[in-house]
Amino acid sequence: MLESYFSYIIRQPVISAPVFLNLLPILLIWRKRAYNDKLLLILFVYLLLKLGVDLVMFDLASHRKNNVVYYNVSIPIRYVLTSWMYYYEFDSKLHRRWVLASWPLFVAFSMWDAIHTNPLMSDIHNHNVVLYSATIESLLMLFWIMLYFYNTIRALKIPNLLSYPFFWICSGLLLYYSSFIFIAPVLHYAAKWDQWMDIGTLDYIPYVFESVSLILFSIGIAQYRDKSYAK
């Protein structure tokens, strides 16, 4: 078993890197007890779930088994948890209602997309990446991120952004989703578990930016101090 893991890491170091980088922000949150903050608790739960899914997908990929179903299921969960942080950061009740309204709509759409893409849901062996959900998720998250930055800059309520944990978290999400939005539309056609379409370096862009985003999360968590958030 370990042999297959090491072999996969050597063959796919860029794809494997984010799986283990998940541990960095998780350990930082635990060590600094940042989970006492409501927003960072959501991030902590998200990272733990992400680590679990990534490890399962890593295991299946190293044994050349289809892991796409876990990716498809993780999309609505990832969206709800990451957008939930913006729900707490937005001061406007209207913006909060927008975030809340997007959850059932996106989850329902993701379920339809999964069924539409994979009519035989029980055939796990031949599951394909969903057609639209990842692209819609990226567009929604970029909207919340830009809305947050707009509100923050306009209000000038944070004296030093570089010492504000959520600024780094937000920057990490911005980088990740900005890169992912260009790759997501072709994943359905390119990311076949048993016959990967070679699209050159584009294959690795999401993983590179995912690694960078996890490092930015860690920088933000390192800035955490009790009562450090400005409201």
C-alpha cells in the first residue's frame, strides 16, 4: 500500500502536494486555538472535511480507481462552508440573505448536475465530473469575494489588512477560484479517471493555486489573536 502511495507522489507531486498541505492550516488553528473564533471554526471544519475527502481521493487515485464521485459530492459542501464565512463577514442583512438563499439553490442545482451528468448514479466505476457545478461555484465565490473586498475598502473599518486573518483567507480563495474558473468548464471532458486528456500545464494549475491558497490560509491563521477581528 505504501509503495503505491510513494509511487503516486513521485509521479504526481503537484497533485499530491495540496493533500498534505491541508495539515498546515489545520495544525495552526489547533495550536493557536483559533477555532474559538466563529469564522475560523467554519474554516477548521471545512479543512478537516477537505483533508478527509482529499485523502480518500488520493488513496483511490494511487490504486487507479475512480474517485470522481467524491469530488462531485464535495462541491456543494465546499461551497456552503466557504460562503458561510462571508455570511458572518457581511454587515449588510441583504447580502447575508443573498448568501443564505444561494445555499439551497446551489445544492439543488449540484444534485441535478450530478444526476444529469451521471444518469446511472449507482455505476460508481464510470462516474464523470459534473458539467456545470464547479463553474457556477467559482462564479458565486468570486462574487462574494469581490463584494467583501468592495465593502471592506469602502468602509475602511480595518486599520491594517495584513494583520487581519480573513484578508489572507480571502486572498487565498480569490487566487484559487480565479484560476479554477478557467479550468472548471473543461474538467468534465479532460478529467476522465481512466483516460486523462492531456491539456499540458493546465492540468496542474488548480493544484498549484490550491497549494498557494493553503499557504495563504496559514499566513492568515498565524496572524490570529484573540479579539483581533474588527467589526
